[in-house]
Amino acid sequence: MLKRFLISLLLTMSLLVATPVLAAELRLSEVEIAPCDASDPGAQPGQALGNTRNNITSPEGASCYVLSGTVENPNRRAVVDTDVYARILDRSGEPVLQNRTRVGSIGDIEPGLQSFALRLAVPKGTPGPFDVKNPRARGFNAPVRSRATDDEELLPLEQNVVTTAKD
């Protein structure tokens, strides 16, 4: 009898202590990519390299783009630490972001529909227009990343892109 009680107690304690973090797939729609507005803080001019007396600028660098659309959370609870995945192809069908499909994080998503936007750094000189293939989002039922505060989900630069992307 005591052995059965101890086993039940241990099983109950293990369920309370170790709650699994499950991934949730979210639907994306109306996904598009567009250049950042000239007034956008992410649209930075090229920076000089090396000797500033000669004003040498880099032919390399990145151009600012905004990936935006609508995300749907069909669950009854918020999905947290949501990442966006997509294949972004240039005019010739080559991947714009080499060796990766994760394009960024959009934080916590409440149940229902909401818009999202995130900045991308695309290598300068990449021939457009760009095509977004297989966009999807995945989040979790509990936080999986450390958070600075409960109110801060996105970096300050990312918080501003949400308001400027749909203007």
C-alpha cells in the first residue's frame, strides 16, 4: 500500500514539475515584402570603411526590407515566442537569405487575426522583385526565451516596424 502511494505521489509530482512546451503552427496570409520607407530607422545609408580620409565606401552591405502580413492564431490561448519562416527568392529564383528559412520573430500572438511586420536585411545588389514562398509561423504554449521584462516582447527597432509597415 505504501509503495503504491509513493509511486502515485512521484508520478503526480513529475507531472506538476515538468510541463512540456508544445509548438503551435500558425497560419500566415497576405504576406508581402517591400523596401523600407526612406524615413524608416532600419534604412541606414552605407557606412565608410577603413581610412575615413579617403572616404572609401563598401560595395557590400544590406538593403532594408519589411516582410508583413496577417497571422492567425486559431487556439484559445496566446502563442508565445513566435518565429516566422519563409523562403525568399530573387528574380532568378535564388534564395535571398542564404542557408536559412527563419526570417525573424514576431513575439506573442493573441488568439484571432492580427497583422505582423518585421525588418529584413537583404544583401545589396540582390535583383528584385522578391517572391515569398512557404511562409509559416511557429510559436509555443510557454516562453522558451529569456525576457527582459513582461512588457517588452520586441526590440525597440522592431516595435516601430509594425506601425510603419502598413502606412
